[in-house]
Amino acid sequence: MMAWAQRRSHPLRPHSPDPAPRLWHLALRLGATLATVALCLWFLATRLGPFDADAIAQSFAAVRPVQWAFGIAAVFVAFLAVGRQERVILRHFGIALDRRHLMTAAMATAGVSQCVGFGPVVGAMIRARLLPELGLRQSFMVSAATTVGFFSGAAMLALVFLGLNGSALAGLAAAGVLGAIAARSLWGDIGWRGIELPRAAAMLALLFWVGLDLMGLSFAFWVLLPPGHGMDWVSVVVSFTLALTFGLMSGSPAGTGPFEALVLLQMPDIAPAALVAGLLAFRGVAYVVPALLSGLWIIVGHRLLRPPIPLPMEPVAPQALLASHDRAEVLLARQGDLDLRRDDRGQVWAMTVLGRARVLVGEPSAPKGWHRRSLDPALDLCRAEGRVPLFYKIGPRQATEARRRRFALLRIALEAVIDPKSHSTEGPRHASLRRKLRHAVKAGVVVRDGGALPLDEMQGVAEDWARRHGGERGLTTGRWGAEYVAGQRVFLAHDTQGRLLAFATFHVTAEDWVLDLIRFGQDTPDGTLYLIVQTAIEAARRAGAARLSLAAVPCEGFGVKGALGRRLRPLSAKARGLFQFKAAFAPRWEPRYAAAPGWLGLSVGLLLLAAAIRLKRVEKRPRPVAAGALRLWVAEGKVSRLLRPDRPDDAEDRPARRKRRAGG
């Protein structure tokens, strides 16, 4: 089974078609590296004086077994940190890989590339061999990002160490960098030439793992120094970090030459023979042995791993749900703010990413006859991505499962659900509904089911509604769009002169109808909206639908108790009229919940979600209801197939898009 990967495209800068500049650049860099190594070796020779092999051998033999054991353990921790650094980079690029294959490939890549030199190039080729699903191009991209991340983290730690040693300028620089990282959390996507700047959480995570990497290596170097050197680890950390950073920047294999020269300059109190013996022991434990083990792993070891875990959820197009699933609300993903993923049980989830959280909106849509909706696949996906799950508007069964997992749980809304087959306007519970319907009929309102849509008139009604209601929401609710509503079931209300008064749209599958948009003008006669919904219920009954949802209304205070809930009541009270409107149809009120691991995560996630819902977005082209050359449409309980209209404008734009991608 092939390993799986999720990719978000990040185009790289196009290469020059002329190879000459690249060859000159490579020659100059190689020459500079060799010159730097030669200069550092000459400095070491003059500094150390006569080479006393016996003294170095005696100091090397003085290293005790317990020192070797601690040194090996520290190097192993450092290599684990290298694997974690690569995981942070891959998550930033939206690439999810099997954790075991990723960690072993990252450690093997680091073990060989740091010993051979030219780490980004060598590492990219090794990674592409161990993780073929990445490809060479993406492997180079990951290598470049990992290199930049390591040196950025090392430079940051160097500034911190210098600041702690009394350098005010370095301390101010470190504080400024930390402030910039904190400010990054307040902004959305920031990038240059298609390369997105990592978010604050990713930067801090990368800084932590780079720090642990350097701490492990510095501890290994310190513990492998022969006894009696008289230096504490805190003093060695600073010298080691500066020496290793500048050594690796030189481009020489493992920083050989510059690293030794800088260590010798910063540790003059240690006997030269003892220092050389410690350097040899450190090089053997941290570079030679890992390189040999990594090479063996690259050749045969990686075949010992079990096959990669398959993708917890695969992307799926909205049209795949029309005839086979029982929840139509996931078709909200057509407007482009949500993605659809299908798990291995056939459940389809609507979801999006907000910061470090993956928000799963509504219940999953399951195949016919499937009653148990499990949270396990969604949690597996979040675990693989390293994201915090936030379940929004889930039903009682999922809420019970979340409670068993000790998630923070909040009842936030009530969903009005109607059984079209048993719905009736008779009885005392529907008295207000009958009165509203009589008002609409008396005013001459006529409701039409679908047909040719008067899109210009509908847009005017939608814009008028948006002006009077403070704009449209998004993400978890529908927004007006001509192409968006063209893929829904639409009901139009006209007056006796044929003027459009109001309209409502529904997400539709063969089993389920869900109210989405409901828009009306300021002078709409009383009862018009009731007549539209009643007409839709009757159409759903004729189509054989088993469920019709009038969508959800928020609970009082959004379900929050105590003083905070009392402060939130005025906001939730705005939906009281919506509750009364839906209550006229005597629906079954089903509770809807929000859940996340911990109250802090739930609170922060809901705040981010509330901001995203109200955020004004640039209009996107909705995802079509088309599969290949066919459009699927549910009408009267049957699936008909209509040819998709041609899109000559898209065909004309395709060469221009190719030219832009090629950098032309």
C-alpha cells in the first residue's frame, strides 16, 4: 500500500533556462567552502602546535563507558528533534505522511546529509527515495525549508544566549523577533511568490525542536570531553551553538574545520589534546555512527517498516452525495469555504482549518442505512496533522461519544427537523401556521418551485436583504451567489404582477432536504415565507424525502451558563424571531453541540469560528454540482442527468493560467 500525502501547492521560483549561471554559482560556492576549510585547518595546525598523537590517544581512552552511554542517548534525542522539525515543516506545507515513515526518513536523511555535506541537495535526494510519494521537487522544497528553519532557530538561540551573557543589542534583537512571531498570530496568510510564511505556532514549535536538537548535541559534546576539563554544560552550550551554526553555514561536511576552530578559540582553558580527543569522540558519536546506521537503513532498513497507514480521510466532490447519503447539509461545501472528506467507513464530513484547529461542521453524511456516526476517523486525521479538533453542530450521539472522551461539550443550538411524510397543517399546534398561510394567499402570493431562475431579480432581493441585516454570513451558512443557488432546489414567491418578493433555497439529496438561504424584500406581504416553506415541505413529501431540516437556531446565551451566559443573551435574543418562525411548523427540536479537547480549546475555537463566519470574503466561484461531463440533479425523488453547459470562458483562460504558472 502506498503511503499517503495531502498536498497544498506552493509553487517554487522558476529556474533559469540557462545552466551557466548555476554552474558558476556552484563552482564559486564549492571554492569558497574549500578555502574556508583550508584556512581553518591551517589555523588549527598553528594553534595546536606539534601533533601529539599519544596524548590525544590517552585522553580518548580516558572517556568512560558511562560518558559514551550518555553521549549516545543525547545524540538520539537530537535526532528525534530533527524528525519533529521536519514534521512541523510538512504540516506547514499541508503535507501529511505516515508518522513512522516520516520520522525514520528524516533521521536517516539528517544522518547522511550532515556527514557528507551539501545537506539540502543530498537530503532531498535521500528523502525522495525513502518517501517516494513526495517526489523530488517537493523533497527539495522541504529540504530548503528545513535548512532555513534550522538556521533561523539556531540564530535565534544564539541571540538569546548572547543577550543572557550581557549583550543588550542581542537581547533587544531576540525580543524583537519574539514580538514579530507573536504579531504573526494576529494576521492571516502572509507570503511571497507563493511561499506562505509559517504561522506563529509553527514558528514557536520549530524554535523549540531546533533548541532541543542543539541542546542534545551540545550535551553529547560536553559529556564526551575527557574528565577534568572543568567546564560546566551551561558554558559549553553557548560556545557549541555558535561554533556549530557557523560551521554548518560554511557548507563543509558536518561543519568540519570552522567548527573545530571556533571551539578551540572559545575554550582556551582546556588542554589541546583533551579537546581534540573530545572532538573526535563527539564526531564519532554524532556523525560517523549515525551516518553508517542511516546508510544501512536507506539501503535495507526502511523495508522492515509496516506499510504506511492509509489516508484517514480522502477528498470527495459534493456531487458524490446526491443519491447515496442521508445528510444534505454537507453540500454547503459547494460555496468554497469548506472541504469534504470521506473516511474509510463511508462517512463524509464538511470541514475547514482555522489556525491550529480543524473545524468539522455538522454531522457526517453517511450512506443509507448507516446509523452509527463515529468521531474516530476525524480524530485520526487531526492527530496525523497535529491539529486540534473542533466539532461544531454535532448531534446527540456524537456528543455522547465526545463526552466519553472527556471533551469539553456545549449545547449551542437547536435544529428544527420535520418529517415531510407525516407533516400536516391541521391541529392546534399549527394554528399560527394556518393563519400565516391565509394571509399570504389573501395577498395574492404565488410560490413557484424551480424552473428558470430570475437571477437578476434574486440578486436584487438578496442585496436588499443583506443591507437590512448587516451583511451576509458565511462558512457555516450559505451566501448568495448565482452559480451557488443554481445547484440548489429553489422556491420563488411572486405577487400578482409577477414581481419577485422572496425566495428560499434548499440543499437536497434523495433522503434529506436542508433549508439554506431565505431572502425577502422589505415590503414582502405577511405569511410569504411560511407559504414558501410549506410549499417546500409538500415538494419534499412528493419526492419521498424522509427528513427536512429548517436549520438551527442558537440556544439562549449560546448555551453558556453563569455571568458570561447572561451577557451573551442579548446576542442570542436576535434569533428569537427566527425561532418563532420555525416553531410555527411544529418541528422536532434536536440539540446540536460543540466539542473540543478542553474548555480553553473549545472557547478559542468558537471565537475563531465566530470571527470567520462574520468575515467579509472575496466572492468565490462555487464548486459545481458536476461530475465529469454530467450534472446530477435530484428532482421529485429521482436522479436525472443533464449535460453540463460548455464553459468557453474557462477554455480561453486556460492558456493564460499556464503561462502565469510557467512564469511567463
